[in-house]
Amino acid sequence: MKGFIRKDFAMIKSNLKLLIILFILYAVMGLVGDNDISFLLPFMCVMIMISSFSYDTYNKWDAYSVSFPNGRKNSVKAKYISTILLILIASIITIILSFIISYINLNTINYKQILVTMLGSIFGTLLVLTVMYPIIYKFGIEKARIIILVITFGLIFIGGFILSFLDFNLANILSFLEKYLIIILVIGMIIMVYVSYKISENIFLKKDFD
């Protein structure tokens, strides 16, 4: 398992320079203005990890990995663990930078706002992960890009269409979310990742390699 994880990090090593640049950009933008791109940093981790699928395909890694004991399961598990670890590392660094920037600019640290904002960013990032990974395992990275694009625009259209016919009491919804937001996000993230992982694992276990 550790070897699979090290392999994933080794394959994306060159892309980590991009994250370093984004961290520097985030710090500079936070110090000189009000622009907040903290959400972008965890999201870029998923994008970087998705690039590892292309490397796997090019190097025929999937076909090779099945020769190991529990290779199929460990390959999928390592991909999810590597991605989540990268997201957590980026999020922790972002939180620390946010604390520093807040203290420098305001001479105080709004812990709750920073943590809730970061938690929301992680949730959104994991949502992308949980949707994309099973599709990539099922159809491959090239076809997955097209499918994901279609799904994204489809969901936006369907969501907008449904919302136009529904009458929400926004005040009640916001009041509910304010009380239970953190619990909802944490439970939602755990469920999303677990379901996505099991779907991806099931797909990969049944996949044939030439």
C-alpha cells in the first residue's frame, strides 16, 4: 500500500511546483487585497492527482498493478488516500497562511470564519473527487473529461430548471445550516468519499486489461 501511495506522489512531483506558486499567490493577494482564492488550492490538488491517471495510462500501470497481491484494491485505495492526503496538506497550509494574513491585516484572527470557509472548500473539492474518480475508472481519463463536462452542464441546467419551480424559505434554510453546517459537511464528506471509493473499487475489480 505504501508503495502505491509513494508512486502517486512521485508521479505528481513535478506538478507540486504549481501548488507552491499558488500558495505564494494566495499569500500576496491576501496581504494586498480582499481576494480570497483559498478554495482554489484544495481544488488544484484534485486536478493534479487526476493528471496521475494519464501517467498511469501512458505507463500501463493499471495492467502492471494487478499482478501484485490485492493489487487492484490497493491501487484504488492508494489513489483516494494520496488525493485526500494532498488535499489535507494543502488545506492545513492554507489555514495557517489565512491565520497569518488575518492577523497582519486585522490584528486579530477570525478562527471560525476561516475554518468554516476552508471546510466548505474541502467539501466542494471532495465532491469533485467523488464524482470524477468512478467515471475515470469506468471510461478512462480521456473519455471521462468529456463525460464530466456534459454532466456538469446537465446538472446546472436541471438544477436551475427545478429551482425555478420550487419555493424555498431561504431564512429557514440559512438558520438550519448555521446550526448544523459543520456536522452536515463532515458527515457528507465521509459518506461521499466512501461511496465513491466503493464504486471505483468495484469497477476496477471487474476491469479487464489487454
